[in-house]
Amino acid sequence: TKMLRSKWREGFEEKIASLDRKETWTLTPDPDITLKDLGPEWRCCRITTFAKFKCSECSNSWGSAQVLILFHMTLDRRQGRGRVKVRFFKQQCRRCEDTRFVNPEFLAPNIDVILDKLVSQIRKKCYRENLGENQSPFIMDEELEGPHESAHCEACKEGVCEHRQDLVPRPTSAVYRQDPESIILLVVVVVIILWVLIIS
């Protein structure tokens, strides 16, 4: 897709190559991934950044510092390959009646920072390296006016935006995973409770 033109893929491949790992990694778009429904071998990372939008109907343009990017990542050491899926959340134009969502456009320096943060998460979550949090800032080339408009934000509509008022704020670039041990523990607790109820 247009969102994963050469500067995304080439930038990702270059940063992965610098890790000097034997596995081959790929980055592919997937507009259907969510924070939930992860397999046990997948990790989830979301990054909030600045991006621009331009309506194709009325030519209105705007910027937002609350643009969500979602990544799913997994590493198969036996096959020697790693996979990353990415979803760029969109926004709607507020000046016209067109309800279609518009793709974000990212500044080149911000793409570099995004990929740095992504690779840091791969190193920590897939290779279990002990790294600190990547605090590299994003660039905004325009002054933003007003609060974040949840009514026109795709991530807000799906309940995953960090800046939606009825959501508990989460740290930028937070990483989530499904923990099989937690699931097993929950099942054991439920079984014990049922057993106690039966014998009583």
C-alpha cells in the first residue's frame, strides 16, 4: 500500500539489519489488527505520533499529534523469520459530509523515530534484550489548535485511542501481550471456587 512505500520498508530493513541477527524480518500492512485477539506467540505495540491529513473531497488539511500506529510482531526462531503487521489509524474530515477515513501522512524524521521505537520493542519482546524506554521525540511542523476530536478519530471509535475521554490513559508505545500463565492461573482459581461451592 501507499503507507508502506519504500521509505518504510527500506528503513525497517536497514534498522533490522543493524541488529546483526540471523532471522529475516518482514513488515506488512494489516488494516484489521486490534489490541485484542493476539496469538500466544504475538506481541502488540502501539505508538502515538504526529501526522498530517488531507481530505480528497474538500481539500481541507489538518495535523494531529494523536495518530495511533499499531504493530503486531512475532519471531519464529525455527523458521528463522520474524513478522511485523502494522495498522495506521485514520481520521475523518470535519468540514465536509464525507464520512470516509483519510490516511495519515508522516514526516520523514518521524518515520525514522517510529521505526527506532518499533525495533526497540522487537529487541525487548522478541529477543528479550534488557533495554530502556526509547524517549526520542517526534517533530511537529505546525501549531495545533484545539483538543483531540474523538468524533473524527478511527482509533477513538474503536475504543483504543489513548486520548479518548472515557478511556484510562496508557503510556505511549505501551506493549501488551497475552500471558498463557495468567490464563492457566485464572482457570485454576475458577475450578477451585466451583469445587468449594460444590462441597459446601
